[in-house]
Amino acid sequence: IEDMEMIISEAMEFNNPVRFSVFKPLPLLNGPETGEIIQIEGHIHYINQLQKTLHVVDSKGDSNFIKFKDIVGVEMK
């Protein structure tokens, strides 16, 4: 978790692109722990500490809101 926090902080400071691995639950199947891992690449636009989400803008200009609890991994691009 500390490594992920450091990567996120550095990406915010220098506006570096990052790739998040995010767990996307599929609750209609076999329960809340069923889902898939998706990749989201882009720049971190904003961190909302109250809602515990990251606002990431991808290369197409689309906004992605990622919950802290759903982040499986993060790496610099």
C-alpha cells in the first residue's frame, strides 16, 4: 500500500501517466467477491479523500472515478 501511495503521489506531482489495475465487481453472478480486473490508464486529476476516490482522466479524455478499496495495483507508465 505504501508503494502504491508513493507512485500516486509522484504521478500527481509530476503529472505522469499511471496504469491502475482495478477490481470491477459483477454482483449479479456468484456474490460480491465475483468480478474481473480491468486496466485504467491516464493522469490523476483529483483525489477525493472524503469519498475515497481518484478521478483519473484517460487518453480519450474520459473521466474514471476509482474507489480506493477497488485498486489492486498501480504502476507508472
